[in-house]
Amino acid sequence: DVKVTQSSRYLVKRTGEKVFLECVQDMDHENMFWYRQDPGLGLRLIYFSYDVKMKEKGDIPEGYSVSREKKERFSLILESASTNQTSMYLCASTLGGQGAFGGELFFGEGSRLTVL
Amino acid sequence: RKEVEQDPGPFNVPEGATVAFNCTYSNSASQSFFWYRQDCRKEPKLLMSVYSSGNEDGRFTAQLNRASQYISLLIRDSKLSDSATYLCVVNPGNNRKLIWGLGTSLAVNP
């Protein structure tokens, strides 16, 4: 089975703190994604990556950065957390071969971040 | 008009019932479509993909109506374990980002 593992299920941080969310997938997938999910807003794409060291902005990249130094790992960084970044963060991966968005998305269990 | 629209529900149905959800999309050039299932406080998981007119998998049938720009999900013989939120996802093609609906909530009652 494909496994996407997110390092922290629940985090509580203070405004202004730097936050790292880590995601690792074990199926050699080309594409990796970071989404956030909020009630009434659904899933919104923050950043994605189709290759090591490559990154592309999604719909809401402001306030976030990402890092993909190895194929299996995609990190989301909040340089200075703010209360409006309180959310559920979901990492996902796809195999590739059908474009970045053509295949089944495999999600991690999510990281629920609260910024106080 | 939103790019992808779903009735949020909730749909409350008894066990054994047949229930159907629709999802409308605005981009007529959209290439492919997906239904994901999301349990409460869990991650979405792919339920079905729809690339042409439809797809069937056991009790679940997805149909695509390109003329009217909607996809449907039919669940027959509902089980308690079908209680979840069902997310409609549209791939607009040309390597553009997926468009997610807000989901339809289903509660199957004993």
C-alpha cells in the first residue's frame, strides 16, 4: 500500500513562530502536494512539486514556502505563523505519467495546526 | 457560478436505501472527474474515477453527463459505513490544477 506519512497530527504554535510540516511518501511518486482544508472553503492547493528541487505555486502560496530536497520528502514551512493559518494541512502524492494532476491522489492523515 | 458545485446535504437515508448525489462543473473542456470519500477527521480517499460516460464498482456507480456538465454518484443498498462526505473533483486538463467541490455529507441511519 502507498503510504504518505505526515510527521505531526496535531500542533499548537504561537503567532510569529516558524512551523515545519514534514511529509514522506514511500512509493517513489513523482508529484507531491500540500493542501489546506477549511470548513466552507474545501481543499485549497498551497504548493506542489513534480520533481526534486522543483516547486510550483498553488492557489494560496502566500505565507508559505516548501522544500523538496529528496524525492520522497516534501516539507511545508510557515515562516511566521499567523492565526489565519490555523487549519488542517494535507499532504498528497501522485505517481505521475498523467501530468501532475491526472492520477489518484494519496493523502496523508493530515496535520491539524492551531496558531494562537 | 462556482467551478464545481455540490449540494452540501446532509443526506439522511436509512440502511438499504439508494441515494444519488450530483456535482455540476462549469468548464465544458474538463477532462476527467473523480469522487473522493472523506470520513470525519480523516483524509480523502479515492472512491471512483470517471473518464468517459461512467464507471461502476459494486454498489457504487458514477455517471458523466457532458451535455449538462454534471457527474453523479449513485450508492445502492446503503451501509452504515457509507456515512461520510463525498468530494467531487474535476481535472480541467492541460495540466491545470484540480478543482475540488466542497463535498456532500451522507449519513446512513440504522
